[in-house]
Amino acid sequence: MTDLRIVAIYEKMVATQPGIERKGKANPYTSMNGNMFSFITKEGEIALRLPEETRRLRALTSYTGIRAHSPAAVLEIGYWL
């Protein structure tokens, strides 16, 4: 089960985006047009899928963010913690 404090932070974050709603009871996530763009990992970390342009810019810089991973799913490039 996900830490309730992390879920509360996630819900506040999602609430700042009009038209976006949190989905998933046990595994919170958001999606648009069938494409997931944020979720909470089993470790309690919030992962975001960055826009293509942002991902390209980060690849050209010395950005040292942590790429999200999930042992239960294959994630496309672009999810960051």
C-alpha cells in the first residue's frame, strides 16, 4: 500500500491541473487519451513523464535526474522521479 502522505502530496499536485483527475485506487496515476503521464511507484516515489521537447533538452544538458523504473512494467523513456 502506498504511503498516505505521498498520496496526499500527489493529489495536491494533480489538483493544480484543471481537467486532470487521479485514477487508480491502490496504484494512483494520471492519464490523458489513454496515455499515463504520472504515477506513484511501489517505493512511494512520484514519477512524471516529461514532454518530448523537455526530454530532448535534458539529454543535451548535464541533468542528473533519476529515471523511473518499475519491476512490474516496462516504461518508455521519459519517466523521471
